[in-house]
Amino acid sequence: MTTGLLIILSLVLVLPFAIKAVEQRLEWFLLVMGIAAAVVSGMLGRELLDKALSDPLPITAAVLIAGFLFRLFSRQIDHGVRRMQKLMPERLLYALLVMGLGLLSSLITAIIAALVLVTVTTALRLERRAQIRLVILACYSIGLGAALTPIGEPLSTITVKKLDADFFYLFHLVGLDVMTAILLFGLLAAVWVDPPEERPVLEEGDEREPVFSVFSRAFHVYVFVMALTLLGAGFEPLIREHLTDVAPGTLYWINMLSAVLDNATLAAAEISPAMQYDAIRAILLGLLISGGMLIPGNIPNIIAAGKLRITSVEWAKFGVPVGLVALVVYYFIGIR
């Protein structure tokens, strides 16, 4: 079992960057790998299939409803962004967008924050390189911020339930770390995201997204979440067998797996009420930071990359170095 799962993990890490066809159909590739992992680990059964089919429904519904709302008010949003660009320096606007969505994501959920991000980013009409940088930094911020309350994202919900903790437990545990990171990602956006020299002038009516695109994005997210559910379940026996007794500082680095695996599954397998405060903090920070490194690492990444057509290679070129630096900084500051 272990050998088979390690081969599948290697394929998930390598093929999206090595084969163009895999990169272009990433969600279907991950679905095939998820089924393979579930078969190899012996987890595939009626219960898992029901879970894989039902888990994506709330997220898909939220993406679909929000997609139509943003489509309906696309012109107002576009005009609002224009006014903001006139009221303040653009670099300040980028920083406030990254920090604001990161802080709000714990209340409005990571999904809604990601949908706001892609809508505002589209209205900004940035050059490609700047757009990718802004989106990745914002997704890091959203993924971290959403973990501050149990309603922000599945990882925080599962962690609080498993520890039988109160609503503000995660805020007290990693709040300072998360808010510091959100501030730093906002500052990086102000420095690294360059305003465009010229913006394309859209003709009247061009702002509104086609209805087919709204449905297509929702279906894309459904398949992605289903694939991650199967992948997480398939690797769960391996995680429980080999990672439960590993030192927290080591788990911090091993949790870079959350760049391609469901971080909620990793948290459920690794975290125990018997653990010390610092050990839980180390595990969570490793999962949260690593989630921004690659597209499958977090739902906001999937939504943003799908809407803005960011490829795996484009994401990794910027997302991986940023994530590695953040991991090193937090390790030496507070984990080691």
C-alpha cells in the first residue's frame, strides 16, 4: 500500500508540470489519482463515494450563487473599483485588498472571499504577471485568515471539533501569527504588484460574464473538491500509520503535502487533544502556509486559478518560493 500511494503522490506532484494535457485538465487528473489512491488504500466504498459526491455540493452552490450575483452587479463592481483607483494609490489598493480579504475570510468564508478576489481582480485589468502575483498573495492571505474561526474553512471546523474547543480557540492559538502574515502579504502586494501602464477599454456590455462560464466554473470546482476528497481519504491510512508519532517540528515540514492534499484531512489525522499547545500551533501553521503553494492546496486557489485561467506552472513559479520563504521564517521565529 505504502509504495503504491507514494507513486501516486509522485505523479500528482510531477505530471501537472511535465505534461501540458494534465495541466490543462488538472481537476480530472486529480480525480483519477484520487480514485487510484482510494483503491490502493482499500478506502473506496459506498460511504466514501457518497461523501465524495455530497461534500462538494455546498461549495459548488456557493460558487454558483455568488457567480450569478457578481454577474448581475458586474458593472457596479467595475465602477466601484474605478472610483477606488482614483481615491488612493494603486499599490495601497492592492495591499488593502490582500489584507482586507484575509481578515474578513474568517467571517465570510474562504469561498466568498475568493469570489470577491477574482471579481475585483478582473475589474482591475492588470497585466498578466501582476494579476498572478496579486491573486497568489491574496489566496495565501485568505487561506490563513479563514482559519481564525470555525466557520472560515473546513480545516478550522475540524480542528475545533476534534479538540472540543471554543469559537475563539484558533484565534488565540495562531491569531498573532496569521495576522502578521496577512500584513506581510499585503505589503508584498504593494511592492511586487505593478500597476499597468495602460488598461484595455472595454466596450459596453463586455464586463458581464457569460452564463455558461458561471456554470462551467461551478462544475470545475465540484470536480476539484470531489477529487481532493478522494485523495484525502486515500492517503489517510498512510498518514495515520506513519505521521501520528512524528515530532511537531518535523510535521511542520512534512505538511508541505497540503500543497496537493486536503489540509483538513491532514489536520484530522495529525491533531490530538493530548498534544501540547505549541505542537498544535506548529502543525496548523505548516498546513496553512503550505496551502498556498500550489493550486490544489486550497479552495480559494482553485476558484481563482479556474476563473483567471492561471496554470499550475504559473502558480508554482511564484507561489512555491513565497511559501518556502514564509515556512523558513516562521520555523526560525516560533517553531524551532
